[in-house]
Amino acid sequence: MARLIINNMEQIKVKLRKWGNSIGVIIPQETLKSVNKKEGEIIEVLIPVQNDNVLKEMFGTFKFKKPVDKIMKEIDKELDGKR
């Protein structure tokens, strides 16, 4: 298993598993030993959020004064002049 340690936290990949009406993860014993944790202790779990629209998340919704196709034609025309 590959280990990655970032800011005093160890990153591991584990499989989500059904546990009653919930979903759980199993953390290998050697990982718990390496971070000095044991059963019953509270730990933090970070779950990455997957967003299909990364550009919208980064830049938000931006309203242009001109239609996008007109802007693209202007850019193409400007680039053709520089070639």
C-alpha cells in the first residue's frame, strides 16, 4: 500500500464497505500504528468532492457583454493577423 504523508497526516486509499445501514472504511493496523492511533480514538476523515464543472467552480458564472461566438471570432481574427 502506498503511503503519502502531508502536513502530519497520512493519506491512504481504502475501500468503502457496507456496514449495517451505513458505509464504513477499514484502516489497516500498520497504518494506525504508524500514526499512533488506536480503537476508540476520534480521527478526521477528508473526503474529496468531485465536481463535474471545475471551470464553473473556479471562475463562477461570468456574464460577457458580447456573445461568446463573437468574442471567439475576434480572437481567431487577431491570432490570424499575428501568424
